[in-house]
Amino acid sequence: MTDRKKRVCPVEEAGGLEAWYRKWLQNPWKILRPYIEEGMTVLDFGCGPGYFTVPMAAMAGPDGIVIAADLQEGMLGKVNRKIQGTSLEKRIRLHQCKSGQIGLKDQVDFALAFYVIHELPDQSSFFRELSVILKKGCRALVIEPSFHVTRKEFGLTIDAAGEAGLKPEKGPGLLFSRSVLLKKV
């Protein structure tokens, strides 16, 4: 992979992550509704400005928790401004990761990693850590951009997840994307 593929999306470019047309291509409700139930604890890894975080909190309901995790304090600040003063403030926990680490002790029922795995310095380490925090029988959804990640590279990502004890299943079909659903066995 090239260095461009490992580049973390800068906070200054976060506006593009919430463009009006994105809901047509990557509608959070259509993508995530089959996997998130009320009362779940869910992880939005690489949450950016919270494009998926807020809908995930609505899906998890008043008894659910969303852990919005990002490497950049600026991205978490964007999520915080979005939820400040709303009922979601109590249901969304902000968590700043360290480079290449999730850094959580919480167990989660579902995790999303959308367009972020290709940015990680060590995917194997990430999947080992994800396997520890994902509850047995629960799933994680990994979606990568097909314009950055080749089929072969995505195969290596799936292999790394498998080596960490996460069984690959068919993910949803999305334009310009590669996806895999991972189940902790």
C-alpha cells in the first residue's frame, strides 16, 4: 500500500464526510439497521465527525451506548458539538484512540469500521484488539473504499481478521466499497 492510503483524513476535510449526497450512497440506516438493536453497546471506530455515530445512537435507543472512537481530537470535537444539549449526549461516549489502537476495556455488541482500516499501521494488531472487546457471537462490519483498497489488499484485511478469531461473513453491497461482516466465534 502507498503512503497515501495510510494517510488519516484531516479534520479540515471532515466537511466532505458529511456531504448532502452521501445519504444516497451510504445511508447509515440502510447499512446498519440489520445489525444494531435497542440496548446494544456499539463502537464507531474512526467515527470522524459522527456521520454514522448519531444514527447508531438512535438505533441503539435510550438504553444503548455508542462509543465514538477517533484518533483525532478535532473529529471528536465535531461529534461533541453535534450532540451537545441533546438527549444523545448521554448515549454517546467520546473516546480518543492512540495510533493503531482502539484502547477500550468495554465489551461491545457491534462495531463499525467504515473507510478506516486501510489507514491503520498494523491491521493484525487492530483485529486482535477488536476480538477481545467484541462479545462472543457478536459482529463487526468493515467497509473499505474500493478506490483505495484493491481486492487483494482487502483479502489480506479479511485474513488478518480471521487470524484474530473473527469469522468472515458476507457484508452488504455498497457502491465504490468492499465490505465484510465479521463474527466473533
